[in-house]
Amino acid sequence: MGLKEKIKGNEKLKKLVHWSILIPNQTRPRLWIKYLVNPFYHKKGKGACIRRRTRLDVVPWNKFELGKDSTIEDFSAINNGVGPVIIGHQTKIGLSNTIIGPVTIGNNIRFAQNITLSGLNHNYQDTNLPIHEQGVSTAPIVVEDNSWIGANVVVVAGVTIGKHCIVAAGSVVTKDVPPYSVAVGNPARIVKQFNFQTNSWEKI
């Protein structure tokens, strides 16, 4: 049995390890994790840049990867506490974005400002307990290569946005967006798709 399995199988040990990694009642890692573990454990590609005012709530039990020549701008928040956050190459994450795993973002993608992607939902079935005590469920979000996400977009858990898509500013994406599509609105709907026979974007 490996170390990870031993920790998971022993509730007291699991709580102790959790306490040693995360600040109690917060989602932030302790400073020793931030400075002595994360820089060596998580992958950051050549030329990648994480701006100084980015909030990295990154822990070692899930992956965090930032591809080469990719940037995360100031005032963004990245959290891999309940699922990995993987960002590809030449991708730009704009100002004040919030990304909560499990999330996979491809290559050559542009995120504008104030975008939220959250791969988790809080459970709420038991009305005798506060929602925050009922745990979470997760479903991965995927944004495929060459897509552009406009300002103030929300993408909910379980959604895949296909290759070379445009999601208009202010949209709330609750369902998958097929490749080569333009999605608009709340909830987002497909208004255009690229027709490879006519080599043009056509209204739906």
C-alpha cells in the first residue's frame, strides 16, 4: 500500500495531513506548501508567466500545469483543491478570472476578463445541514484549442467547449458547445457555426 492510500485509509492521519497543508477554514495552502512544494511539484512551461497578484490556491494532491508561453494575469484565482487545473501552451488567462478544477484548458486560447469556470458544485440534498457541510460533487470542464471566451462568461461544471469556438461576453454556458461555433446568451445558445463547404460562418 502506497503512502497516498495509507493517508486516505486513516481518517486521523488524513485530517492531520490536510491541516498541515491548508490553512483551517480557508482554501489557501500554507506558506511552506506555496514556497517549498508547489514550485517543484507543479509544471510550469518555458516562458510561462503567473503575475504577482494571482491567487494560487494550489495543493500537491491534484495537478496544476501551465504550458509554455502561457500567462495568468493579475487578480485571477486558481484552485485545484478538488480537481486538477491544466492550462495548455500559448494560452492567455485574462484579469480577474476564477478557475476551480477539474478544468482543462487547451492551447492558443484567449480568456478575457472576469470569467468563471468551476468544475465543482456544492451538495445541498440534506436540509438539516448547512450546504457547506455537505461536501461537493465535481464534473470536469474542458475548453479545447484555439477558442476565445469573452468577458464575464460563466462556464458550469461538466461543460465542454469545442475547438475554435467563440463565447460572447456575459454568456452562461450550461451545455456543451460544439467545435467551430459561436455561443451567446444566458443560457448560452449556438447562433453561428462554421461551414467548411462554403468556408464561412453561418447563422443557425
